[in-house]
Amino acid sequence: TYTIDGHPVTLADGASTVPATPNSTSIVTTKYFGNEITHDFDSDGRLDTAFIITQNTGGSGTFYYVAVALKTANGYLGTNAVLLGDRVAPQTTTITNGKIVANYATRNTGEPMSARPSVGVSMYLKVVGGKLTHVSQ
């Protein structure tokens, strides 16, 4: 179970499909995307796994997030998910100095969402107190 924008999302077999609101016909679909990396992100001696998930809330957008599954003595505990962007193009996910580095392409400021992502961006993330946090390089 991960938290996306304050809402819990439980992935089963890599996916979740739930109504947008109670009794709604709009569906929110969340899926495991990949770019998986393992490292001891919370310094507890256990290997954790960071990866990208996508979420479609029923509109035209597909939102990309980074999340971490923290290994515990009783299994895995999901973190909050940090937004990379809408309809971005993930490239690689790496580790630098214990930080997760999500490399992806996005659009230039002012370009329409229909434009192909062409601007390279790197987002640096770190697990702090069990929470995934955006940090500087």
C-alpha cells in the first residue's frame, strides 16, 4: 500500500482499479511501471525497492510517481509516492550517494501536453523517517 496525494493505494499483482469516488463510474487505475532499483534506503540493513508507478484518474493524463517498498521484519511497507509529472517519459532510475535519481523527459514550459517530452530532468529523492522526500542534488 502506497500513499498518492494523501490517498492509500494498494497494488495487487502490480495494479489497482478503484472508483474515483463512492458510486462513481470513473475509475482510477494505478499500475507498477518499472525502473526498479534495490538499495537499503532507510539504513536498517535490509534491501528496499524503489520503482515507478503510474496513475490514470479517468482523464487524458497518466501521472508518473516514484515510490519505495521498505523491507521490514514482517514484509514490505510502502511509502508515499512522489510525483514526477503528467505524461512524462521515464528514462532510468539510479542510486547516487544513497539518493534515488529518477531521470525522465518532460516538455518545455508552455508546450502543450500533446508535445513529445524532450527536456531531460533528474529528480533526487531520499527516504527520511519512512517518508520519500524530494531533496537537492
